[in-house]
Amino acid sequence: MEYVYSAMLLHSAKQEVTEDKVTKILQAAGAHADSSRVKALIASLKDINIDDAIAKAAVVQAAPVAAAEAKHEGKKAEVKEEAGKSEEEAAEGLGSLFG
């Protein structure tokens, strides 16, 4: 994961993502930079628009949050409907307990 983070750091700093720069960032962070993994990262990012990838990831992450919020709102509506019972209706229910 630190390899991807180093690429994102370089991208956010508007620097070119190169093997040398990724390796230096990893070493500065105290991580061992495996040259084959660095080369694989650079090769995989060759035809990727990082800004588009970040935007798509944000949309994917926002979808479950929006669904959870909608579900939560639905539960609030159910609770409000239950709270809407009059005191007489509630008393009738209690009255049946005592015959």
C-alpha cells in the first residue's frame, strides 16, 4: 500500500511519478523499496489518469454512505409514525392488560 501512497503523494505534489522518486519516498519513510514492485507500480500507472481514478474511487466510497443515510432516514420516519399514537390509543392498549 505504501507504494501506491508514494505515487499519490508525488501526484498531489504535481511531480512526475518515477521509479527513482517512489524509491526515495519509501526510503525516507523507513520502508524497504523493492525495485521489482516499484517497476510494477510505474508500469501499471503508465496509462492511468490518477485524477480520474481518485474521482471514481470517491464515487464508489460515497455510494454505501448514501445508502446507509437513506436507510437511517427511513427508520426515523417509522419511529415518528409510532410516536404519533394518541394517548387514548395507548391507554386502550394498557386497559386490555387489566381486563
